[in-house]
Amino acid sequence: MKRLKAEWEKQRAVLLAFPHKNSDWAEYISEARENFLAIIKEITRFEKVILCVDVEDSEGMEILQKSNLSNIEFVNVPTNDTWARDFGPIAIEQNHSIELLNFGFNGWGLKFAANKDNQINQNLFDRGVFNTLKNMPIILEGGSIDTDGEGRLLTNTQCLLELNRNPHLSQGEIEEFLKRILGINEVLWLHSGYLAGDDTDSHIDTLARFVNPHTIAYMKCEDKNDEHYAELRKMEEELMVLRTREGKPYTLVPLPLPNAIFYDGERLPASYVNFLFINGAILVPTYRDKKDEEVLEIFRNSCPDLEVIGIDCSTLIRQHGSLHCVTMQIF
């Protein structure tokens, strides 16, 4: 029996890719590297980090070697960028063993170059970093799906049905494939919700996520004058209709929309939903916002058995992603 692993289950490691100068991080590469080092420092307190460092990034490797961080496995591979959530492998459990699935990654529907990132999983398998890897025949990004670990998948039609990903497949065909390959019993489709500046076509990991099998945290906008209000309200209404396996409404935990952040005149898709479960802790993105502490307290109440750690993601969000986007748990 196949089962898609929930992110709060015990992990072997977390996969990241270090930013380098030959990428969109070049303009503020020092800040970006500092942000990644802060994330790595917290993760390695609890578990190992598998860190991809671009083969041409000798400067980055030197910085890492001087950082006095431990519990890291370095791998020199070619990389386009840093979005491990979307190129990293997706883990299923079958017969008490783990199988890592390697889905295609095409830069969020051919928006950005991804030729190198699409080969990272195979490179890691060839190096012996992964013990297992099974190639999949469709495009699927880890940030576009979320699971309760008990056979339910939460996702968004705006992303999975976007025509530059799998134009040959209908919604029904995609759903059937996910059920068969991931061991899913039911796909919970959302049709609404977006964040300005999002390049992913509304990845679920910026909008609504399982905190446990009966609880979903989601973005909520209280300001009727904000451009997100109507769409996030529609999404909230869709979440209210969803039912658990037992036929009960989910416990819904609203997270406030951060105050608008702009960079180069463009609003950025900052989201507190982009949190990361690790062994014994939950890392929560913060944005130097007055709502940061309120959100951390919400997580302390929702995840009382985990250490709640805020991570300043003010630099990460300049590239339209955040904490969950740059990490992928490896089981």
C-alpha cells in the first residue's frame, strides 16, 4: 500500500541549494547567502542538511566551509537556482520502505530556465546521496501539493491545470494519476486564492497547508481594500466546505496576510503559510512585520509539541519565494 508522507513525520534530512552569482540572486548575493546560512543553522540543530552547491561556485563553498556549520552533506552539482521544494524528490512509503519519486520540473510552466535543476535528483542518486529514485512521466512541483499523510491531498486547479505543465492531461486524468502513484484516496481541489507576484500559479504551499490531519492553516486577508481580499475569501469558503475522513469540518487556522512588501516596484508574495516542519520543530517565515509575533504565537498554540522558530525571510521573498520553497524534506 502506497502512502504519501506528511511533512511532520520524522525526516532523514532537508535538501537545499545554495545561491550563487550566476542566478537571479546576483544583485544581493551576500544577503541571500546569509539568509540561507540562517536557515541551515536552525535545521542542523535538529537534523542533517543535504546542500547542493553549484559546481562553479567556489566562493560559495569557501563561505560555507568557514561558517563552522556541522551536520551537512555537501554535493557539487550544476544548479540554475535554489527552489528545492519544486525540483526535489517526493517521498512515498510502500511496504515500510521509502521510495523517492522524481517528477519533471520545467520552471513553473516554462517561465524560467530549469534544465540544470531538473537533473539534480538524478545527479544526487548517481552520487549515492539518494538510495532510491523513480522517474515520473509528468510535471509536478512539491510546492503545488500538500497531504495529511492519511490519503488526502490538498492542491489547486490554477497550478495543476496550467497548460504549460501537463497540457495532455485533464483534471480527471491528473487526479487519477496522483491517486495511483502517490497512494491518495481523495484530492481536495481548491479553485481560488492567489498572491500578487507569485510565479507558481498559486502553489498551495503559499495559501493553505495541513498542520495535522484535522487542521489546515491558511492565508486570510481582513482588508477589503486589498487586492487579495476577494480571492482569499473565496478560498476560505472553499476550505469551510471540505470535510475530514470522518466527515467533520476541518479546524481552520487563519494566518494574517503580511503587510504589502514591494521590491523594484512590484508587490511580493509574502506568506506565513510557507512554514517548514523539521524533526522536533517548525520554522516559520517572518518578514519584519508587526504581525510576525502574532503568527509565531498562533503556531505555538497549534503545534504545542514543537519548538517554533521564526526565520527572517525578507531577502528570500525578493525572489518571490520563501522558507518552504527553498527546502525539501528527505525521508
